[in-house]
Amino acid sequence: MEDTRNLIDEYKGLENEQVFSILSKKRIPLEIAIENVEHDFNIGSIVRTANSFNVQKVHIIGKKKYNRRGAMCTDKYLKIMHHPTLEDFLKTQKDRELIAIENNIERAKPLHDKKFANDTTLIFGSENNGITSELLENADDVRFIESFGSTRSVNVGVAAGIAMYEYVRQIVL
């Protein structure tokens, strides 16, 4: 029977647990946090991208439910932690640099100027409302992605991919 999962050839035919185990041995130190205040469709896309970069963990803060179709089953191959509260999430982030990706606040600086620490967690909010002020207050740094067209920002799923790539470019490549 043909393996139709969205996997590179190296993992075809393996059980999900085997793929998870192999990937766990070579994960990068980056973690991703998504504040899920309004059941955002983009979470699945961010999870899929996090799998593509083989991040250490994905944290979902707030509502546990998200659109898993966008993840295309990649959530089976990485560790996803649910945190019902911001306080619960922050307890897991000792000795990590928290970088919020948010374009609509004064304190934000361009992403391209950021020099990432090894143990970084990138934080993303919902498409409509961004990151809550409570979470922004706990961020060590806030960065935005420059926009050159008529819209003031890119989609949050796209922003996550850009930010993850920039981290990987600096720390892994």
C-alpha cells in the first residue's frame, strides 16, 4: 500500500511514532508559542511550518482547539503543549528569550536587525487581534516584518514562516 502522507521519502513507510522519534533526535532549540484567543485558522499552518523547521516544541496558549486540517497531520511529528493560561505557559519558559512578532506597537523593531539567542521562543497572536498586552509585557523583545506593499502586514502564518526561517538562518545554517 502506498504511503500518501506528506513526508519526505526518508520517512515513508514508518509509523508516526518512529518519525517522531527520529525527528526528536535532531530538533533545533527553537520553540513556537501561539496565543489562541479566537480559534484562529492559521494555527494549523504555523504547526505545519514548525514541523518543517523541526522545532523543539509548539505551545498553544488559551483555547486548545484549532484547525488541524491546516497542519496536514504534521502535529503527529512534534511536541505540542497546551497551556490554558498565560501563567502556565510562562512557567515553561525559564532561561528562554521570548520574542513576540507583532507589527502594531511602538516598541517593535525590524526582524532583520534581530540577533537571536539559541534558546528562543517566537510568539505569535491571532490574525485579527495580534498578541494580548499581557503576553507582550512578558516578551523580552518585539519584532515586526517589514511590508513594502499597500497592506501593513503579512498573514500570521506567513509571518511565522519568515521568522522561523530567519532564526534557522542565523542559528542552524
